[in-house]
Amino acid sequence: MRFRPTALALALAGAFSAHPALARAQQSPPPAAELEGVKVVGNWLGDAALNTVVDHPGARTVVRREDLREAGAVNLRDALRRIPGVQVQESNGTGGSDVSLNVGVRGLTARLSPRSTILLDGVPIAVAPYGQPQVSMAPVGLGNIEAVDVVRGGGSVRYGPQNVGGIINFVTRAIPETFGGSAGVQFQGSEHGGIRTNTNAFVGGTASNGLGVALLYNGLHGPGFREREDNESIDDVMLKAKYAFSPEDTLTGSIHHYDGQAGMPGGLNQADYDADPFQSRRPFDDFHGRRTDYVLKYSHVDDRRSFEVQSYYSDSFRGSHIETIARNADDSYTHQLNAYPRNYHVFAIEPRYSQLFDWGQVTHEIGVGYRYTKEAMHERTLRNNKYVSDLPYTPYDSFPYGGPYVLSGNNTGSNEAHAFYVDDTINAGNWTITPGIRYERIDSEWQAHPGRTVVVKGPTERRKSYSKPLPSLNVIYHVTDALRVYANAETSFGSLQYFQIGQKDSNNRFAAGLEPETARTYEIGTRYDTKAWGGEITLFRINFDHELQLVGKLPGVADSHDGWTSLGATTHKGIESAAHMDLGEFSDALHGLTLWGTATYTHAFYRHGSFEGRDLPFYSRRTANLGLRYGIAQWTFNLDAFSQSRQHSPGSPSFDPAHPTEYVTEPSPEGDLGDIPGWTTWNARAEYAFGPSLSNLRLGVGVKNLADKRYFTRSTDNNDGIYVGMPRTWFVQASVDF
């Protein structure tokens, strides 16, 4: 499907064409000598306050709780798809459930979100931020979230290590000043599968002595729209507390527990997809994860200085069952069920200090910070019995894996990481300039443990140490109270992961040449906002001199093997835009009518290997959102659309000139390779608010994928094949406040 211009493009063009006239009507900029009102910022993320976001020197978007409710969002994909530059893969492969998160920023790989720093209230959600940054388990219940804050540029000096894809911070609901709470439920279903229930509850308050407590719960239960997607169960609970023992000093803490499990119905080959796209051929694949984390933070904030020290500890488990089916020379198939239990522990402590200084007509906010992180992991593989069948799948009416599991892999590892940063936010008249540098040092260890049933070929232990300075420069100019222009240049970093450190070549020697990823990111953009309308445009470019990429075995090359290479140089460039308009500001007849939209163009391509100059896999060059909201009396109506252009699943590139590989565009019979057509879906919703007399009861009803557009994605991992997208889905909502 070709991506065609929509009303969104016209809306954005019209909005920005009006920009100069509206800008001239704004108040002139303050004189350079006026320094009143300059206060220390301290934590750049914080609670994603509006003034902090508007003055950020890079592309940054916040989606608030009200927006998520009106979108009928039940998972993180629903929340992130509204943000320019962010592309979210449908559930697929071994990340094929709502327990995982597959998000890619600016054409970066989306599978399990490995190249963004993803946080929950400033704490990394990855089971091991350095050694295992993939988010196969995303321990975030959307019903507990107040805002989703996505910093796509301008934040790498403060946050890391995986920050080439920006920083995504999920901000949980704040402890209220007075006692109160809320409860809500959403039922969702379609003609395929059953009813899925999303519930949330919140209660809390602050006493007169400054002690505040809040309890948050979100649960997602019920089947999805695919066969064998019938055991999804997610529970997310958090207890938060704070004690303000002075106007400037606060002690906060939280205990958070997440438990999620889901079936993984797997990909389909082309013939099975054509017969029934909602069926499953993998009856025994599933995922289960749980995590408990503890956070304690002290903060002091006044007009001139900010100091905080945060410490956190997380205990995570994630496990899965995945069936492998291999074709034999006689056209029979060997089946085996494997289990992958994995445990991770992370401890970190991070002090930060910021101080304002006045030097004549210039202010400096000098910030310094340090984070110590200690990680430990234990990853095992267990196998059940094998059996041979004439079928390339296992029927549902049998369970051939009744034997005991046998340990076949047993690895441990650890990381000790030190991150230090210093930056200086210089306010001179209308300019804010922030030079800074981040320094990362990591000591990594990986060990394989042979045993009676565990065979380890080659060396069993490896240690690696590496360090990297990461400079950055952010600039923002306040043209008027409403208009800002910004630019930044940053260096991003991604450490070697446990399985990359332990990777061996075809001779069972440790693979040479793998180095941590580094990338250079550049942005230039503008942000404009008034009561009537606002918008932003950002140009970006990311250069990877060497990007770690997984490559498969080369056809016809006997000693080739699956593994990682550092030869994957890539470039990502494009333009992001967003706009919103309150049409009631221009005409009384349009009171209550608002229009919003985003449009992004991305070009991400290989710069080395047999795919040089071709598009990277699983991203769309063009994505767009268009939304219309109308509020009248106690009614609210929403209509919105999402559109993405074609994607590619071309296979693995070769970096051996003597054995090039083909960039596959035609669909393969197995369903894993070939182009993926673009698609557009529409959603509609209506809500009635009963008001304070009925505890602010709200009732809503809506439809997702209004036209029942059939679309799909592909996977190339262990659960490869075609994955159908969400069909037409109905939902009803109810919520109360007390």
C-alpha cells in the first residue's frame, strides 16, 4: 500500500503557514538583563511538568493520562504510537505479548526496545540496563501512569547507557495532597477471542505532618484476539510514600511488584495465514515474568540548588517455553520444547547536585552526577524430550512433552558500571546553552558452567572492561514567550551485552572485534505554543559508525554461524512534526472542537555490507496520526487515525563480499521474509461525564480499527512468521473519583 497524503498533512501545513503572523503578535522577548524567575531545574525529567518540557533543548513529547483514557489505551503500544518519531511493532515473535515492549525510535530496531533508556519514575525497567537492556518484560501497568514522557534528543548527558533511541519515562500517579482516590475498568473484545478486562484503582493522601502515602493497582486479564492467546494475566501494584520534613527537603520511596504471563501464539507461514490469520500453530509457547523493586530517594530543592540521592534495587525473573521444530532430510520434523528461566539482580545508587551561580548578566546551573550500578544474572536453558512427526506443527489435542526437563545451558554474569556526568546550563539573555560530558566505565564478566548434561565447547569464562567519554551540546533560543528554537549534538553509548560477550565463532573461540556501540545524534527544531494552537518540527540525523547487528548463517557457507557483528554502520535521518489547534479560539461556533496530529518521515539505511543503501528492517518511512476531539456539555467525542507506510523484512545482510546475500522483498512461503504493506486504522469513542453528584462517574464506549482493516507484521526470531494485527475491537469504560 502506498502512503498517501491525508488531512493531517493539510492541517500541519496550514498550521505552520500561519506561524509568522501569530509569532509577531506575541510579546517581545525579555531584555537580557532580566534574570528574575530563573530557578534551579535539577532533575530534567521529574514529573514532566509543562514548563520543563517546553524549555527542553530537543525533541520531547508528553502524553498525559487524560489522552490515554480518551484513546482507550490498554497497553504501552497504544500510548507510544501517538508520539512522533516513535514506532511500535505489533506483538510478534518471542516478544509477542503485552508483557513485552517493542518500540523503536527514528528507525532503530524495535524488537524488545534495546536502544532506548526506558524508565519508571526515573528507574530503568530493563532487567539489566547494561547486560540485558531488551524489554522482553516491561513491568509497567498503564493504568498506574500519569504521563508518558519521551525525550528523543537532548538528554543523553544525564541518562544512559542505552540512549541513542532517547529516553522514555513512565511517570506514575502522584500522591495527592488531600485524601482521595479513583477506580476504573475497561472491557475490550472483538469477534475473535474473548473479553479482556483492564482494571485500575488508586487511593492516597497526605497528612498535616507532611507524610503522604498512595497505593496503585492495575490489572489486565483475559484472552486476546489470537488462538492460544487465552492466558494473559498482568498485575501491577505499587506502594508510594513521601515525607516532607521541611519545605525544601523530601524523602520518598516506593515498593513495586509486577507479575505478568501470556501465551505466545507464534507466527504463521503464508498458507496458514491465508487459511485463518487468527489461528495458532504453537500451543505450548508462553512467557512469564515478575519483578520487585525498591526505591528510596532524598531530595533538597530551593531556588538556588538541588541535591538528590536515589538508590534502587530490583529482583527480576523472566522465563519462557518455546518449541523448536526442525525439518529433517527425509521431510519429517523433529519437535522439542525448551524452557529459558533467567534471574537478574540490580543495585544502583545515584547522587546528583545542581547549583545556580550569577556571573554578571549570565546565570550558570552547574550539575554533576554519578551512578554506581551492580548487576548479576543467571541464565539457564532446559530441554524436554524430542519426538519426530510428519507434521510441521504440534496439534493441540496432544501433549508429547511429558518427560523431565534436562539442564542444557547454565551461564552467569555480572556488570559493575560507573557513570559520571557534568554539565553547565548557561542562561544569557534569550539563550540557554548546555555543554556537558558523560563518562561511562563498565567491567563485565561472563561464565559458562559445564555439567553432566551441559556441554560447553571452548573457553568458559570471559572478562571485558571498556570506557567511553560522551560529550554533548544543547542550545535553545527563546524567540518569544511562545516560540523557541533548539539544536543539539550528542554522543550515545550502548554496552556489550552478556550474550555478545560470550559469543563464539565457528571454531568455538570468543568472537573478536565486538565493541560497544557509539552513535552521534544531531537535532535542530522549533517549538511554538499559544492558547489557540501550537506545534513543533524537528530535523534529526543519527550516524552509527558501527552498530551491533545479529546476522544469520550465510547460504552455502559451511563454517558460517549465527552471531553478532560490529560492521553494521547505519544512518538514520528525517523530520518529525506535530501540531494541535483549538478551533474554538477562532470561532464561537467551533467551541469545544480541537484538532491534533503528527507526521514523521524517517530514512534509515545500511552503510556497509551486501544491503548497503537499502532500508533497515521493520520500520516505516512515513507515519502519521490525526485526531479530532469535540466536547459539548457533559459529552466528549473522539475520532482519530493512525497510518504507517510499507516496512521491510529482507533477511540478514552479509559483510563478506565473497558471499553476498539477497535483500528479500517478495513474501517467503515461511512468512518471515518479504515486504509488509502499510496500513491505516480509524478509532472512534464517545463519553458522558455525570459530574460530582455521582462521584464524577464517566461512561465511555468506543471502537478501535473501525473499518476492520486487515494488516500484519512479520518476525524472524524463534517464533518467526506472519502475525495478524488487531481486528475491529469494541470497548466500554467506566471510572469514578472519590
